Amino acid sequence: MVEVWFGLLCVTLALFAVLDGWNIGAGALHWLAGKTESERREIIAALGPVWSWHEVWLVAFGGTFLLAFPRAMATSFAGFYLALWFVLWAFILRGISIEVGGHVGDRLWRSFWDVGFALASVILAVLLGAALGNVIRGVPLDGSGKFTIPLFTDFGVRGQVGILDWYTVSVAVFTTLLLSAHGATYLRLKTTGPVHERSEHLARRLWAAVLVLLPVVSLETWVVRPGLYVAMTERPAAWLAGAVLLAGAWGLFNGLRGTAERRAFAGSCAVITSLLAGAAIGVFPVMLQSTLAPEHSMTAYGSAAPAHGLALALIWWPVALVLALTYFTVVMRHYRGKERPTENPPGLY
């Protein structure tokens, strides 16, 4: 039962990373892909109708985390209090920027909120990458089952670590490039004209950078947590994730080389999903690795809710998932197709 709920938790996280990931990545490229006000409005129009819906999966992740692993969630949220406030304010700035920016026709007003939107998107990508790095590296969890973590200490990866060190910064940079490449691939699919051309150029450059950094970050991960790769080699699911990664990379390469935009975007989604899946498979069952002493680490089994509660929750969780996916499908079908630039779009769009 614990394994099932850990898998469901990872599903919600992967859905958020893939779906809101292209919004965050496209937002980070807001001023690179769009050079004029009309072009930036085109980018907003490609994201605007669905951006808030994609964040439902972050709420689903939090709800599933609380339901299935309450002890791990309580410890994580208390320990990462500072980082969570940064994330919250970045989400608020991003939401305000995208909702308010288009309601006044003044050029200075729109430029201000466009900058805010791009800045908030970059900050979110960095923070989410640093969060992933912290999960893989571990936190200073002591014998009491609690931890506090400052923004940084000595930039080391052992002992009393901070949120930022040489490893988590590397993962943050890699994640920012990965989400930006994902966002550029999405904009290539959804836009036309100059924005499409710039997005295509950016997608190729950014995916090349991701390809260069992936083995570097992988090597760093082996140094920081070698047991992750040992676990992956022993678990068949990790081999499946590797196969999905190769298939996604093939689709991405062929789609970017030609005009198969949907194939490239599908490959981009598969690459992100497989990387997250591989990491999750490698760290299980440890949810919070202790950088002080391995015996202080918190596992999924030790932090899970009672078995009867998990069993009862399996009755309604699939129903909620089906309803959410159905609504997502309806929304995406309604807004399918490419966005066209407009000189004076009404309101937000």
C-alpha cells in the first residue's frame, strides 16, 4: 500500500512538472521569444487560459502528500519554511503578472508586469530545481526527526547543509534550462510568425545545453548520493524509465530537426517525466535523507498514514483523478491550435 501511494504522489508531481513546467519555461523566455508588446501578448495568450489549471496538480501533490505521508510532510514544511515562502511569493507574483498585465493599455504598465512575469518564472524554475536537489542530497535531519535549514552555510553537501550549495545550485541551473527548453518547445507548437521562429531557435539551443549538462549533473548526483544509482540498477521500473527517456529524446531530436512539432513536444514531456521517475525510483523508500547520519533518515514506511486510511482513500482518489483529467482534456481541446498575434488584445488575452 505504501508503494502505491508513493507512486501516486510521484504521478501528481510529474503532472505538475510537465504541465506547469511548460508555462514556467515559456514565462522565463517571455522577453527572449517575444520582442514586441504584441508578441509578448501572443505568448501570454498561449499560456493564459490554462496556467492556473495546471497548478491544480501542485495542490493535488500537497493533498496526496498530507493524506499518505503526514509525518514527512509536516517535517518537510517546517524545515523548508523559508524556501516555501520564496516559492509562494514567486507564484503570487507570477499569477498577478499574468492576470493584471493586460487589463490596462499603457505600455509602461504592461512592460512592468511582463518583466515581473518573466522574473517570477525564472525564480520558480530555480527554486523548484533547488528543491529537487535538496530531496536528492538530503537535509540535516537529526535524531528528533526534525530539521531547520538556512539559505546556505558553507556550500558543502554533508553535515549542516543549507538550501543552496554547489550541488543544489547545479540542479537548479539544470532544471531552469530544462523547463526553459520545455517552454520553448511548447511555444514552437502554439505560436506562429516571429515568436514561432525564435522559439524554435531557442528550443534547439536550450536542449543542446540540457544535453551537455545532463551527464555533469548525473556525475554530481553519483558523488552526492551514489546509492541512488545502485537502487536504480536493481529495479526494473528504473529500466522502463530509461527506455522512456531514450524514446522521448529520439522524438524530441527528430521533431526539432524537422517540422513535427507535436512529436517534439511529446518527446519533451517524456524526457521530464522519465527523469523524475528515475529519481523517485532511486530514492525510494527514503523520503528525507539525513546529511548528519543515515539512521536519522525518514522513509516512506515510517512516515505513512495507517494502512486502513490509505486503503479507504484509494476508493475516492482514482475518481478525483479521472474527473481532473477529464476537465483537463476538455480545456486543452477547447484551446487547441496555434495562437495568432493581435495588436490590441482585449483584457488579458
